[in-house]
Amino acid sequence: MAQNDVRYLTPVNIEIKKEKYCRFEKSGIKFVDYKDADFLLKLLNEQGKILPRRITGTSSKYQRKVNKAVKRARHLAILPYAGDQLR
């Protein structure tokens, strides 16, 4: 092999994803209700963990409100602490 025969990996085609946005700011939601289990389930994964901001696009202000609402719902047994395949 000659010195000029350098092979590079072809770059992966990175698809342009949609712009992330905070669904709470867009919808004008000011309060995250801990009693609305169906809505809170959209912000959890299959194991019952809270989805991070980098995935949902939620702003930090509303992510804190979501965390507090999910924890309150878990404490009142509206949501499970550890779910086995919630969806």
C-alpha cells in the first residue's frame, strides 16, 4: 500500500431533523397538571423515566414543571414509579 492510499470512511448522511420547540410555549400552557395522567405519559418513556429536554425540546422552565408534576403524580399513585411497558 502506498503512502497516498489513505481510505476514509464515508460520512453518514445526516438527515435534517425538524426544529425542536417547546410544546408548552407554543400552546400557551402555563400550568402542567399532575392529575392529567394521559398527558404526562407522553413525557415518559416505556420504563417510566422522564424524557430529557434534548429529546422533547421542552424549555428548562417547563421541564422543571413537568418533573414536579410527574413526581407528584407518582407520589399520589396516578403514575407508577417504575413501569413495565407503559405503552
